[in-house]
Amino acid sequence: MNSEQMKIFDQKKELDDITKNFHKGNEFSVRANQDAAPKKKALRAQIYQAFVAAGPQGNTAEAVYQTLGIRAQTGSARCSELKRDGQLLRTSREGKTASGSWAQVLVADIYAAANPDVVPYVPRQRHP
């Protein structure tokens, strides 16, 4: 793929809406995705780096969002994209959220070998 093709591919990827299965085409959600498109790559990089900084023990997504000062609604889709792309991996471990609920601990892909409790990614079924 040449550089122009890569640029087009990256633009299409940023417009991909990983949450469309949940909002089912809600016009405000579609517009929000379009508005977020230019910022997705940088935010994914920030979230990924926060998981790298967490080390092989990983962290919950909520804890990472708090560290970065972003809302869960902002970070959740980017985390889903990172999991889809294999950069964040689920573990069988759990951590407590601020509300006292349990959440799955995630680790950066670079720590996969150090984590025998990594759970394979299984994409959710898409509804027509």
C-alpha cells in the first residue's frame, strides 16, 4: 500500500463507528462519531500509553480514564478499538471501580507474555 492509500485507509478507519451496534444509527451518536474522528488516534495513543505505564499488572479502564482526566463515555469506544486491534488484552483478573463494582483488568499487548491470565478477544456479535 502506498502512502496515499494508507492515508485513505486511516481516514476510513477513524470514521468507523465501533459503537454503532449499540446506538443503532441514532443521529446524535453518528454526528458525535464524526466529530470525534480527528481526535480518535491521539486519544487511543494516550490510553494505550497509560496501560503501558500501568505495567504487566494492568489496570481497569475506569482507573486509566481517571488518570487521564477523561470521561468513561469518551474513553470506552477508544478502549474497544484498542481491544479489537489487539493492543489491549483482557485478563481474568478484576479490580474495583469507584462505585465498588468489579471490572475486568486490561493489559497492554507488550505484557502478554508476562500474563498467563490473558483472555482471548472475542468480538461481540453485530445485529443487522
